[in-house]
Amino acid sequence: MPPSVKGKMYRHLFESQKNNRKKPALHFVGRDITYGQLFNEVEALCCAFRKYGCKKGDIVTIALPNIPSAVTLFYAVNKLGMTANLVHPLLPAEQIIRYATETKSKFLFVFDKLADGYISKLLDCPVPIRICQAQDYITSFERVFYNLFTWRDRRNLRKNRTDYLKFKYFRHEGARLSKYMINRFAGGDDDVAAIMHSGGTSAEPKSIMLTNANFNSVAVNTKRAIVGEKAREKDAMAMVLPMFHAFGLGVCVHTVLSGGVKSTLIPRYAPERIVHYLKQGHITMISGVPTMYRGLVDKKEFNCRSLKNLRFAFCGGDMLTDELKRDFDSVMAKRGSSCVLDNGFGLTEVTGVFSVNKAGARREGSCGKPIGEDYLIEAFDDDGNMLERGGSGELCISSPTVMKGYLNDTEATEKTFLDYDGKRWLKTGDLGFVDKDGFIFIQQRLKRIIKVSGVPVFPAEIERLVNTLKDVDECCAVGIEHKLKGKVIKLYVKSSAEPTKLKKTVKEFCRQKLDKWSCPKAVEVLPELPKTLMAKTDYRLLERNGMKKFVQEETDNDVCLLYTSPSPRDRG
């Protein structure tokens, strides 16, 4: 392994801050946090964790949007050799608590604006709770302007739990002890840095273990492939992708901070906010999913002179259509920008990003080439034999970014890997081929995963839950095309019950049990579900039929909600 990718993720931050103490590391709600300030807060949090008995090997659950405390908590956890269990903050409370308890977490960090919606359920959580607040980093005026005050429910939590503590007090406790700074770095390359929750090859949600070496390899190779060997003085990455996604943590946070660049934290995606940050010079690079770029292109405010400041735009998380690329590139060209929308390929099991189409190395219809010299990808047949270049089969990856495995699931881990020619290869679940020049082409998914606003949704999980309802004989969840979201969920139900009442029951049940991306936008009751010749539900036929009947709706934003005012302004 090259020396540049060795060590803990924290060590890379440590080395970066030594030469950039006064340079902005994070930008949040109109103000900069320097590398020096960031480093000092990480050290204070390390002391706080030690005060409460945390040690190497412990797990801490972090269910936060893109706010500064999410970043500082992660690096503090990493320095002490602990593992960050990164959870989507908009998941149902039961699921957040389950992720925290199943991993035997020492603490659960949640966001006050989101936790207020399920405070009563947190009362029974067996894991000690820490409440993080955006106002820890902003002035009183900004708190009022952004409507970031919450009082009543947190008082109830404080009365009923002796282990409740506000994040700022947790941080202050550590700051008082920071003169006894912890100089040793616990753990090493192969230690699990983060647990992320996504889908495995069985299309069921899995807890994925990613190591320090995984993320460091992404940081080093992404910087070379995308940013360049030397970042510009005023470069700044728009951190729209959340930290609980491997790409968000690996590229928008770790690559940026280890390279001495600024990351602009955007907890809630809104096209007008991207435009504002472009005008203020807080963004020169963007990474996001197709639905985000579609929202930008469709917003007339995006077509502004400040686009000249944008020098890099990367699209991942789902397939980039030719139409969207043409639309984005056309807007940029009209404004005199040389920036074009690059696409790539990756998945959580390989730490988010694996390949990219970039300037001077693009091929129409492909997902580009691997970003590292030791990043290998080939197509394999059903018997586990490597195919000749150009042959179509399941794409498999061997690289330093491949996950350690699935948490507490040895059987699923073994099924996901194959051994060939002395190397360990991860099965991606994607059918495709690699051409003679090394460009990757995806033909179709072999596993049932539906991307809703770039978020993976697992039909099998929806079907499993809905099938527990007494009036449901059978059901099938499919993805229906949607202009803004990419796809939304439609649910077909086999039942003899009264359709109108059953539809209402199913939708309400899904709202209670599933996250918002998995909730069906439409439910259709049928006397029978179509079957294939193998007597399995013909979900592809249902998808085609659903396309014809589905009427698209105007939808709200699917990114972590922080701001409640329609278009808040930052201080410049």
C-alpha cells in the first residue's frame, strides 16, 4: 500500500491542519471555521469521550445532517480508534434506535430540529443521548432568522432521562480537559472507521464496514483524478451529499479536508442556495446525484454569470442521462464556463466512488475509468470465470477501497466475494462490460434496488412489511420514472378487500414503518399479480404498466431538512 494512504483518517486531517491553521476548513451558515478551530474542537471532543469512558473499539452512532458537529464528531471518534455508525437522521425513530442498539453504541448523537419529531420514542432508547444543535455555530440573530429554536420537547427529554446532555455541554466538558491533549492515535489502517447502511447483493439493507485504508485510498486517488495534484487557493467543495453516504464522507469531507480545501456544508439542498454560494465564492466544485443537477438546470437563477467560478461538477449515485448532461453542459457553455458534468461509478461497498469520466479521458455512454492504478474491475460469468474485455457479465471489483464486510453477517459477506487469480473480488450486482481501453459500461442491475432522489430503496423490504397486513395477500413494489426524483415507488397489492379503504390503510402503515423515500406515492389494488413463466411476480410488467398510469406530482425536497424559512440568506 502506498505510504500516502497509510494511517488513520484523523492523521490525514492532522497533517493537513499543520500547514493550514488559519485557512477555512468548513463554511456553515455564512461563517467560516478554520482548520485550527476544527482541529481544536476535535481534540476537545476526544477528551469528552475519554471522560465518559470511551475506548478503542467502541461504536458511536451519529444521526446528523451536514452540520459542523457531524464532521468534528467523526474525526474525534476516529482518533480514539472507535467506529462511527453513520445513520440517516430522517429515518423513523425506531430504526435509528435499532441501529444504535444493535451496534451496542456508547452514545447516540441526534439533531434537535429532527429529534423533536420523535422525542417521546427516544425516551425508551437504551443508548445515552446527546442532542446536537446548529445554533452552536451561529449567532442569536441567525438562530431566530433560521428558526432553529426548540424548547418544549427537549425539556421533557431532560426531565425523563438522566443521561441526556446537550452537545455544547459535552463539548465544553472536553474543552476544559483539552490541556491534557491525547497525543497517541489509536488503531490503524485496517480498523473499521465507519459503518454505513445500504443494500447488499441480496437487495436487503446491510450494515457495511469501511476501514481507514478504504477512505484514505479514495481521498488520495480522488484528489489526483478529480481535483488535481494541487488544489487552488480558493477551491471549495459544496457538501450537499450527506456524511452517512460513503461518497459524501469520502469525497466531500475527507478528500477535501485532507487536501487543505474548504467544504461548504449544505444541510438542505435548494438550487437557490447553490447559486448564492457560487456568487459568494464559497463553491468551485460540486458533487451530487442526478436529481440534484436536474433541479439546478431547471432553476432559471442557476443560469448566472457566477457559473464561471465553477470548475468541477461530478454526478454519481445513479445513472446520468444524456439529456441531463447536455442540458447542464449547455448552460455552463452559455456562461463561458469550461466546466462539464462528469459521471462515474461506485457503490457503498467500494467506499462510494470507483471510476470517473474526466477531461481528456471520456467515452460516451460509459462510467469512465478507475481512479486508481490498483483499482481493478472486470466482468465475470455465472461460474466465476473472468471474461475477455468486451464480454458482458457481472462486474466485479478488486481494489483498496473494497469493504471489510457486512456487520454481523458472515454468510452475506462470503456470498458477496469471489476469489480469482489470487485476488479477492467484490460482486457489484451490476451487469456490464469493460472495453479494451478500460472504460466501464453498465447495462442493467442484477439486484432489485430503486434509486429515489439518489437514495437506494429496497423493494424486498417494502414488500416484507406490507405483506404483514391482514388484508394483503401479496404485493410488489416497483419504481416509476419521475422528473425530479428520478424514480418514486408504486405499490401493487393483491387483495379482495375494498380498494379505497385498503389503499388508505397501506399508505398510513408505510408512513409509520418506512422512511419517506420508501413510502409509495401510489397504491393499486389488483385481484391478481402477473406472473413470469417461473411463477414469480412479473415486476418488470408492473413497472411498464405503472408508467402508463402514474401521474407525477410536485414533490418536496428529499435532502436532510434544516432550514424552515423558504430562502434564508447568509452573511457574505
